Amino acid sequence: MKVSDILRVKGNTLYTITPAEPLARAVSTMAEKDIGSLVVMEHGDLVGMLTFREVILAIVGNGGSVGKTLVRTAMDDAPLTCTNETDLDEVRRMMLERHARYMPVMDRRMLMGVISFYDVARAVVDSQNFENRMLKAYIRDWPAEASESP
């Protein structure tokens, strides 16, 4: 299974923000849209990723408030990325290794979408459920022994 399979099911709604925007606006957008991440774009290029993890770290570092912090200050400026062709097993390994919950999907310099650890887990479970159904159907339809001796 490839990342493109997840995006096909998930859809292509993207939420982005610029690094010069206030962190308070980013937090507001994340709460309003019920999302855990925003892709940080500048001049059409991916420059970072802002997730609830970075937001919490910024708030703690600022004495418990967002204050006048900018997205640029809080964002991960070297986010983990993948392509549409990246295999799901590789994505799982990368996400687990880096403790990443969200991963932008890129096609060269173009943002194609964002997949979450939840999206990956759901795809794996759906795939396993399908495989289990096929195996059970195969076992149920197992042919009777044709070589029975007289």
C-alpha cells in the first residue's frame, strides 16, 4: 500500500499558514477546524510544520501563554516528508522513528496532502480486515478432498 492510497480515501483538504502569522491565529484555526497540524508555507514552498506538540512547547516556553509568538518561532522547520509513492511500511517506520504524528506528502516542491499517524493506522487496520475476510472466505470455500480412496 502506498501513501497515494491513503490520500485517495482521505481527500485533499489542506490547511496552511505562513511563518509570519501569530501563533494565536494558528491555534485558533486548529481549534476551529478540529485539526492537529498546519503546514507552514512561504512563497509556495513548504518551510515547516506546526502541530499541537510545537504549540504546547511554545506555550510552556512562554510561561503558559501564546503571547506574541509567531508561527516561525514555534514550528518544526525540518519536517519529515514523504511522496505519494512511499510505501506504507516505510511511512510507519519513519513516523515511529521520529515520533511524528503528521507528515506532509510532497511531489517535488508541491504539497499534495498531509497524512497523520491515525490515517496510517486506519489504513493498516482496513487492509488487515480485508485480508482476514478474504482468508476466511477462502477457508470456507475450501474444496472437499477429491482423492478419497474407495
